[in-house]
Amino acid sequence: MPSDAVGQYRRDVGLRRSQLVVVWLIGAAVILPNASIAPAIPEIAEAFDISDQTSVFILMTAHAPGLFMASVIGVAADRYGRRRIIVPCLLLFGLAGLVIMASTNLAMLLTFRFIQGLGSSGFLSLALVIIGDNYEGVERTRIIGQNALAMNLSVAALPAAGGLLTELFGWRGPFAMHAATIVLALFAATLLPPDERRTPQPLRHQLRQARPHLMRPEVGVLLLVAPFTFLIFFAVGITTMPIHLDNEFGASAGIRGLIQSLPAVSAGLVALSMGRIAGRYSTSAIVRAGYVGFVICLTGMAASPSLAVIIAPVLVLGAADQMVVVPLQSRAASLAPNEHRAVMVAAWGTAIRIGQVGGPAAVAGLLAIGDTRLVLWTGAALSAALLILVTTVSKLIDRDPWFRTASG
């Protein structure tokens, strides 16, 4: 099975700094749908007179379209080009966000959250595809780590900004930030590399050619662990944390936003160092360390008696997430040639959407029978199960290059 050698990458290609900044901003926009409004969830629940269990579906609705749209966008990006697809996605998300600010009932809010999800379904996948088109090996992992850093800066800024805007303008305030993707669409249209002129193949032929790449064993491993990993993060870091901080400690929207921003500190440090980490340690070793971090974090959060104590495990959450996600993203971007890369990354995108949608749904189910501590303990147990799975698989398939190097 071919694999890039550690430390080797193409030096004759790459993106200009301005193009790379646009890609990083697209990556950062992945966080907009939920992180920017998460601190306002209790206020939204109060405004529409709904329960905590129901309010989490507001977060889930923006990711539900990705279950089917991620693959559609991947096929379209391989057929018509990256820029032709990402620009309308950015515009759709931003315009729908502005309409949500005028919502007068829950049905209208959920409808346009779903429309936002149609646009945001392609943000992460297409950012990774553009990076994969232009970089290989450790360099790809380094650039994806930088993309993850941009996402974590977004994670740091958006909850805090969302909490402040909620306190100043009520629950509608955070949605104003979504208009930023309209401006980003203009930059993407002018700065991203132009799409190659191509005559699209018949769809059946395109899918037939992509199938051998999708059927590789390591793809199955990626698609198995991805949804559960994102389920944990979205169930805890996005959905449960503001409710937990409100119910257990009476934290205000501003304090909730600040604490939700903390994982970005440790995550940013890990993402910035990912190129060096990937050059020294195997993918399975990095991923296993990440799952250990998840267990430590969620156990600590569940047992924390105060806001001061909970800060330490919350910081661990960000580092753990990056140690799992970044090397897996790099590998997903490497498992197919350029002409089929978007389909491959879209399969990864569909898998993580299952986790993003399943996280809030799982929280709603657990809150129906218990409290937020039950959610945290359940997440810790699931993290331990994933740690056992990855450890077992890495021993069984140690000959596979995927388990020996994170460079892809």
C-alpha cells in the first residue's frame, strides 16, 4: 500500500500566503454554526419557552444536512472545482444567519438553521481538500495543523464573543457574526486558485473510479472512529458545557462563553506543534494519547466541585481533540488522488457529521433520564472504549503504514 515517506513532501507546489489565509478562514468558519451561539442556548430556550432537552436540537439542526450534503458537495467539487462550490456555500450560510436574527418563532429559526447547514456542510471538507491538493506528507500534516490552529482561535474567540453579544443584544446577537462568511465568499472568489477547466465525467463513472479508494481497510477505520470522536466533542464541549455551567454553577452567559473558549488555548498549542509531533510519533500513538486525554478531561469535569476546579479538565479537552482529529484529517486527505480527493474527504465529512448531529441528540436522550454529569461520565466511558479499539486495531494491523506514520 503506497504511503508518503516521513519528512517528504512536494516542494514545487503550495499556496500563496493570501490563499492559505483564505483556506484557514474557511476552516475557522466551521466553528461558526454552533460555537458562536452555544452561550446563548439558555436564552434561546427561555425566549421560546422550551426545555434544555429541546434546546440542544437547535445546535443539531445546523449539522443535520451534512449527513447527505457532505457527499454531494464532495462529488460536485471533484466534478466542477473547489472554488465553484465553496463560494456559494459561504454565501448561503451567511445570508441564512442574517434571516435567523429576524425569527419570531422556533419553526422559523430551525428552518433557517437547517438552510445554514446546507451551506456549512462543505466548509471543513473543502478546506482539507484544497490543502491536500497542494501539500503532501509531514508538510500536509503541518498545514492541516495550522488550519486546526485557525479553527481553535475561532473556538477561543467565538464563544466569548457570542456570550458578550448575548448579554448586550439578547439571543439574536451572536447570529450577526455569521454575516462574516458573506465577506469571506468574496475573498474566496478572488483569491483561491482558479478551478481547472474540465469536462465532468458521467456521475456513474466518477463514482466507480472512486470506489476502490473508499474500500481500503484504513478508510473503514477512519470512518468508524470519526463519528464517535466528534460525538464526544460536540456532546460535551459544545452542547453540555453551557448547560452544565448554568445548572451546576449558575454561570452567566459571559462566563460560560469564556470557559468554553479555554479548550482553544491547549488545542492551539497542540495544533501549532502537530508537524513536529507527526514527524516523531505514529498516528496510532498520537490518537491513543488523545483518547487518554478525553478520559481524563471528562472524568475531571464530571467530578469538579466548582468553576475554578473545572478549568484544568476543560483545558485538557482541547489538546485531546487535536491529538485525535488532526492526524486523522491528514490521513483522510491523503487516501485518494486529486481527482477523487473531495469524494474521499466528503466521506470523512459525512462520518463526522454523524457525530456532530448525534452529539446533541445523545445529550437530549441522557438529559431525559439524568443530569449533565451523566452526559460527562458517559462520554468518559465512550472515550475509554475508543482507546481500547484503536489500541487493538493498531496491534492487529501494525504492518499498515497508516499506523506507523501520521504523515500520510
